[in-house]
Amino acid sequence: MSEGSRKTKGVHKGPRSQRVIESVFEATLAELAELGFAKLTIEGVAKAAGVSRTTIYRRWPSKSELVAAAMEPLLAPYAREIDSGSLVEDLLALMEILSENLGRPKARELIRVLNDPSLREVARSSADRAFAAFLRVFEHAQARGEIGPEEDVEMICHLTVYGLTYWAEHHGRFPGEAERLRLLRVVLAPLPGIELPQLA
Amino acid sequence: MSEGSRKTKGVHKGPRSQRVIESVFEATLAELAELGFAKLTIEGVAKAAGVSRTTIYRRWPSKSELVAAAMEPLLAPYAREIDSGSLVEDLLALMEILSENLGRPKARELIRVLNDPSLREVARSSADRAFAAFLRVFEHAQARGEIGPEEDVEMICHLTVYGLTYWAEHHGRFPGEAERLRLLRVVLAPLPGIELPQLA
């Protein structure tokens, strides 16, 4: 089978195909941030990514599937096994993943348009996966006795995730290392014996 | 001058006029939450409020002015003098004002559509006024020596306001008294000597 005929029959798996997928995802997130979900079109994404519409439809038959797929690379890092033996180290690692996502160009617009009712499931599942990663490092800390079983880890996680995500709403820029440490200094204050590193 | 002729000449000041204003504001916020700013029309608001378009245009010549005016009753309570002599009491009073706003029907939709770029100024000024009210009670507490001058009140305020506002994003409902106390238990933990009431 020639390269040319295979192209129309199925989904490529090679490095070229990987680059195509990446540019489609980038274009999807950029178009989504720019236009919102209602005005997003597969045609527009195809144009922005420099691929044919068929290339996109073949893999993601609907806009929702395309958006969910494009979000995946942002969410995958939360599934990483993070368990350094130190709650603070684990939290700093997770906050760095979240801050990297927040620091993307158009991240604020993306947060805004993810609130579109048509994307409720995608938004909910994204938030749940980030939140679950934070909960997990607290559970590890409880399991090894670093913090007590009675601590309000749900509230601490909530304040950490949403405090970080919406820092830019009020302060105009996403949180850097200094803000992350300031945030931890507050939310970890209820936990006896947890020490924070000094800001370099 | 008869009631009828006065109606077309200027802006009423009586109790009937007050009721008209209130129903226009309610209709504006409801339409805004439902449709977003782009699809909001003065005609639609007039219809929903049961008034003529002229009644609205006469007072608020643009959609932005109408929306800003309709937000005002939600924001006015933050300007109230709140200074009971106790940081915790002051914070609970402010959190109640914020929770009342958040507990309005369609509040989540309203938070979402306020992120529309066309409403950036309205959204920013709303957030600033709520935030300033929280900052003020911390400054009172510092002035009377209840908390030290070195505490990170900006971060504590940020976590309180955004933690409360976005509680429903993850938990599906706006925070009740129990969640407000849980939130304060975390964010006030860095402050030595601050005691929280037990949940009734």
C-alpha cells in the first residue's frame, strides 16, 4: 500500500502524524480561547493547523470530542505518580504543573470559555482530574502519618486549586513561585509540623 | 403636569419608579445570565421587565451602563461600614453578603458571563469592591492589634473571596455556613490567637 493511498484510509501513527495531532490540538485550544465553543468550527481549526478537514473529522467526529482530546495533554501530567515522601514537595510539583497550564498563552480565555454550558462535561472532568491529583498527595501524606487523618484536606485542596487558578483574575498575571509559596504558607498553616522552604 | 405627560419627559422618583428600576435590574441580570452580554438586548430586558424600551433608554443609554447599574445593588452592601471589633465577626458578615449574592438564582451563569471581554471593566470593578471590603476588615484588625502587621492579608483575602466564589464550581452548590467556617478555619490558621466559633 502506497503512502498516498493509506492517507485516505485510516489514521497515521508515525512521527509526522504526531506532529499533525499536536498542531491540531494547539489550533483547537487557540481557536477555542479566541472564539468560544459556539463559534469554533472544524473548518477553522483545520485552516489554523494547516491540515484538511478530513484529517480532523476522521479522528474526532464532533467538536466536543476534538476539544476533549485537545485538553488531554494538559491533563495527562496530573495522572503522573507524584510521591516524593514530602507533602510540600509533592504540592510544589503539582502547583508547577497547574501553573504551566495557567501560563499558556490565552489560558485566561480558555478558562473562561470552558465555562460554556456545552463544555460542562469537559470542564468538570478537567477540574476533577486536577483536584484528584491534589487530594492524592494529601492522602499519601495521611497514609505515612505526615498529617493527621482529621485534617480538612478537601478544603485545603479546594483553596489551593482555585486560589491558584483564579489568582490572575484579581492580580492580572498567573502566580509565580513566590505566590505559590505564599499560598501554601496560608493553606498549610492548619497542619502542625509542616515546614515550608524559604523563597530563594 | 399630569402623570401621563410627565412619564415621557423625565425620570420618575416615586415608589412606583423604584419598583420599575428593581424589575429592570432583575430582568437585566436574568437575561444576562441566560443569554450572555453579546445577545442581551434592551428590547428583551424591557419585555422581561414589562416596561417600554424608552423607560430603559432614558436612564441607561447603553447595554454596558445598564449592566453596571444592575450590578450596583449586589455591590452596595460591600460599602457598608463593617467594624464589630472582631475580625472573625466582620469576616462572617462579609462572607454572608458574598454568599447571598452567590445564592441568587442563576448566580453561576452570571459569574460566567461577567467574564465576557465586553464586561471586563464591570467585572473588574465588582471584584475590586468585594475584595476591598475584605481587605478593610483585615486592616481594622491590624490597626487595633488583633493581628500583626506582617501577616499576608492579601493572600488570605484572595483565598477567602475566590475560595468562596468558586466553591460551587467543584461542589455543585454555593457554600453554606458550615463551608464558610471550614474555609475560615484554613485561611485564618496562620494568624495566632484568632479563635473561630463552633458550628451550631
